[in-house]
Amino acid sequence: MTVRIVTDSTADLPDFLVAELGITVVPLHIHFGEETYEDGVTISKDEFYKRLVTSPKLPKTSAPSSGAFTETYAQLAEETDEIVSIHISSRLSATYQSATVARDTFPAETSISVVDSRFATIGLGLIVEQAARMARSGERAAIIVKEVEAAISRTHLFGVVDTLEYLHKGGRIGMASALLGSLLKVKPIIGVRDGIVHPIERVRGREKAFDRLVEMVSKFETISRLAVAHTTAEDEMERLVERLSGFFPPEKMMCSRCGATLGTYLGPDTLCIALLQ
């Protein structure tokens, strides 16, 4: 039986790729006041970003329950005896913990491996994509998990946000960093390291930040897979793809849009790059 791959909605994988590779996506939850939505299921990306910029309060997010994972694993157990479940960094969300609780209480007849990717958005997405392609080729779960763990150490994720306001309000970055960014009118370049968001540098002006992202990619001698994503800056993402074509074939790049969960913290006009060495 083919190993089934599970991830969560923070992987920000394009819908066509999810369908093509048979990936199961468990959604996180978005809360606008008393209203609760499932990321990518009951609220679209367009609708979310429209509400994000008009809502008087920042929406909140929450992880799927262990019960949601138990239900997902039970459905997949009808067609496989091996499941690999790969999720957003445990230092950014309780999603991984919910998945492990579900695994630990699931019948032993099904082998479930839960992996903390230590990444989010398209960084997680590239790791999940690799796992899914291996599963499609017939690899067993133990081999897939071993390769996934190796891939995590070769994955890099960074991007430019228009403001640190959303990360600060969401508790993902300190007040001092957010204040400094707004006072200087700079464009912060951020990354994920050791499972958490960290500032890389601040660049004055968006065009210089754009150039800096391209320069950062140029420093990698080997790139086996590259992905780009945006929140509300599709035209800029397309321009970024063009600029990056000198380092990686554009037809092989994964292009996506960050969903509601990551969009809550990144805010409008964010650009992200992930690469696998």
C-alpha cells in the first residue's frame, strides 16, 4: 500500500499540487471575533485578506484539535497502513502536538510518523512535496521520514514583510523590533531558524529589499528546489520569479500564495522564498 502524506494548511501548497500528489491537508482555524473559519476551506484567501485590512482587530489562529487528526488518520487507515504527517514548527503552533496526541492514541495496526518540520509556509511546503513524491514512487515510511529529516537541514526560508506590525501583534516578534521597523520606515527581511521567526536585516525601501532577496538566493551554489509565495503581491511575485530565473528554471519553481494562518502574522504585501539545497 502507498504511504499517505498528511500536512496542515500552513504549508501553503498550490491546490493543483495537493491534488496531483494526493496530499491530505488538515486546516488550522482563523477567528475573527466570534466567527471561526477553517483555513482554505470555509474562508478563501481573497476573502481573508480583504477582512484582514478592514478588521479593527487582528484575527487569531488556533491549531487543529487532536480529534481532527484522529479523524483524518482513520480515513486514511482505510487505504494504507503507513502515514507520514509533517507539520509547521512546534515553536510556532500547537499543530504538531495535536498530531502527536492523535498518533499516540491511534490503533497500532497503522504506523503513523509525525514530523516537526521546524518551518512554515512554502518552506514546509517543499518538504511535504518531496515526501509526497517519494510516497508516489513507492518508498516506505521509514525511508521517507529519514529523507525528510535530512531535507529539513537543507531547507531555507526568508522573505520581506511590509511591516512588522502583524508579527508583533500576533506575538511572533518583540515590540522593540516592531517599533524600530516602523520608526525607520524600513522593510524588514525575516527568516525562520531553529523553528522560530527571526529578523535577518532591515533594508531601506521596498525595491532594495527586493534586490536583497535576489542576492540572498544568488549566494547558494546548489538549489534542488525553489518556491516563491506572496500574500497580496502577485505582480511582485511574478517579477521575483523573473529575477530568480538566472539561478533556477522558472518552469520548475513552485509559485503559491500564503493562506490565512500565515497571512495573519505576515500581513499584506509579503514576499517569501524557500529553497532546498
